[in-house]
Amino acid sequence: MTYCSFCGKEDADGDHAFCRQRLSMIDPPRYCAECARRMVVQVTPDGWTARCSRHGETASAR
Amino acid sequence: MTAAPEQIDVLDEAREQVLERGVGLSEEQVLKVLELPDDRIPELLALAHEVRERWCGPEVEVEGIVSLKTGGCPEDCHFCSQSGQFPSPVRSAWLDIPGLVRAARQTRDTGATEFCIVAAVRGPDKRLLSQVRDGIKAIREDGNDIQIACSLGMLTQEQVDELVAMGVHRYNHNLETARSHFPEVVTTHSWEERWDTLRMIRDAGMEVCCGGIIGMGETLAQRAEFAVQLAELEPDEVPLNFLIPNPGTPYENYPVVEGAEALRTVGAFRLALPRTILRFAGGRELTFGDLGAKQGMLGGINAIIVGNYLTNLGRPAQQDLDMLEELSMPIKALSQTL
């Protein structure tokens, strides 16, 4: 099972077109795609890091 | 039968009053501009651009910003995903000093002259001010002479004096919206409290950066009211944001400001504030897209935040720098600001 990084709901649950649009434009991920935990996100001028307490840190491609 | 008095066109008035004499529009005049039909927007933007070139010059001021302390704010600003009072997905985070130094370096490398350190707080406590002090020292030790601004909420006189001593040259504290609309947006503090902080900043000799967010349910009349209230403050800079309806906030279902309306607002604010640095800030990506950003830059804007914002992402800095080059707009150099 995977989760939407924007809204935290299951990817299979409903339409996430709006979520994908936001993630492609102006939002870093807020929820862990593996467990849907809210992540600690730090946005910097040229990127972001997002840390899940269980699954560790992911970062933007700079 | 007497003839009806001839209506004077507001853009004709603005050409004489703002462009020729440098006197900003009144509230009534700004409202007329905000009510102009879509087919007059190109004319408005062309005039606003002439005004900014005449009274501010051709340079564009570039700035980067970073969030030093994210989320967990006790205030209830209804637009803000960092308020601890709403079920927003934004979690609390602190940026460490090496991270702050890297962010300042990233900003300087874009050619920016301004770096603004921001914290989501009602006002700074000792720990936050200590972090800011250590951060500024570390940025300087990194050989980075970029100008440093701060946005740390409401201040006491003692805190204002501390920031001056740290070398902070500009302070951001947005009034956010018209005085008459503010109680609909924030209930945990007042517009007047924000105003008081702004006066202290000005009196201490720091540059004043004060703007707001368009699209928070204000009427056009309130938008005009806001423009002249900002003009009354005589800020050095006005950052113009467009609402990003963020999940979990009371405004999450508000519509994104439509492009034509946003452009009219840009033009109107320039005509109200002919000599002020008018900065494109958050929300422009959603509101304008690529084409509209160019129109805004040719419609009175003379400053831009490049790269990401505090909790939202912006366009890559290089994309905006390429846009400025394409528009033949020179970037203000650090030597011009010192």
C-alpha cells in the first residue's frame, strides 16, 4: 500500500490529480509515501528535505 | 439643461499625478483602477511600468528567504499553514546554523542582495534571537556579505535594538490586509499591534518591509484601503503575495486569485506606491504561471523572491533569472545597496 505525499490518503483511494498538480508546482511532500506519517519538512531556497520518523529522510533533486 | 460633468479617466489622472509628480493614488482612485475592465489591463500595466522606471529605476532587487523555525505558531492567521491552531500537515522544524549558512550561500549564488530569515512565531524569545545572532555571525564568517533581513513577528523595543546591533538592515512584518478586514483573518492579535512594531522598526533606522496577501476574501474596496494604508506607512518594500489555499487552514477552499485580477492589483499597488520596492512574493506560481509573471514584471514589479518560499516551493531561481535577462532587466548589485 502506498500513500499520497500531499494529502496522506491511500493512493488507491480516490482521485489524486489535484494532489499531483500541487506536488508538481508548489508543494514538497508532507506525508510519507510508505506509511502516511506526517513528515518534518524543511524547505530551503533551492530544495527541501522531508523526514519520516520510521522511514528516514528524502530530499529534492537539486 | 446643463451638461453632465466630464468624467476624468483614472489612468489619465494617474499619468499626471503619479508618473509626472510621483504622488500615489488615493483610496478612491485605487478602487477605480481595481474596477477597470480586462481590456484596459495592458494600458494599466504599461503605465505602472513607466512609473516604476521613473521613480525606482530599472534594477530588480532579488531576494531569497528561508524558514528558521517552521510551524507550531500560536497565532491563528487563517491563511497560514504554520499555525498550531489548525490541522495543517506542516510539522514544527528548526533549521540549524550550518543549514542557515547553506541557505544564505544558495541565495547569494543567485546574485541576490537580500536574504530574509523568517520564523513562525508571535514574537521572538531569547532562544530564537540567540539563534538569529549566531546564524548571522556564521553567515559572515562564511564570507557572505549579503544583506540580511528578518521576519520574527511582533517585537519589543529591546528586541528591535538587538536586531539593529546584529546588523539586520530590513525587517519584514506584514499588515497582511486592510485594517477593516484584519479581524476576519487574525483574531489572536490586532492590526494595531503589527503597526506598532512597524513604527518601532522605522524609528530605529531599519528598513521597513511590509506587505500582505491578496485573495483572503477582502472586497476590492478593502484592497484599495490596504494599498493606501501601506502608502501611509511609507515602507521601503512591499511584498505582494497571492493566497495559496493550503490544506488544513480555514482558507483551504478559497479560490486562487485569477490572473487578470492579480495583474490589476499589481498595477494598482504600483500606482499607490510609486517609490516603493514592490516585490513579487508567494503565490505567483499558482496565480500567474510563467506568462503572467512576465506581465507582472512589466507592470510595476521591481523585486522578486527567487527559489523556494517558507513552506511552499517556487520556481527554480535560474528560471526567474533567465526571465529577467530576457526582459533586459538588470539585477540590483550588492554594491548599490551598501
